[in-house]
Amino acid sequence: MDHIKTLAEGKEKVALSSPQARQYLAGMEGKPVSRRDCIRALHRAEMICPALICGHTPGDGRATARIIAETRDLLSVSFGNGLPRGYS
């Protein structure tokens, strides 16, 4: 959550591209994360947190995935230690 707050500072919207997410997750996991697994994680995050929207970067011919949110919506969400029921 601290990483998200840092990204959101002074911005109306927060966007995290899949390459940025891969870099962050690799640091958390201690090993590289595949593009496929990263995109799956972005889609899962969208299902878990209604403030997040997963899509593609506009105008990017490579169709880079990204996750975006309105800062005010994102910062009002409380993040717990587990997943909601039905998610594994």
C-alpha cells in the first residue's frame, strides 16, 4: 500500500503499467516474474479491488497492459491481509 500511496502523491489518477508491475513484483518475490503472470495479477487485482481498472495503454501499438484508478477512490479502499471469500 505504501508503494501505491507514493505513486498517487499529487495526482488525480494512478497508473501502473505491466512492466512497472513486473519490476515491483520481482523485487517482492526476489526473482523475475513472467509477463503472463504479471498480467494475470493485474486482472486479479481488478477483481479484488473495485477502484482498479485493468486495460491497455492508449496509443501503444504493443497493447501494454496497465491498471489505473482514481486516486481518491484508491486511497479510500482498505487493504486487508487476505483475499475476499471466493478468491484464491
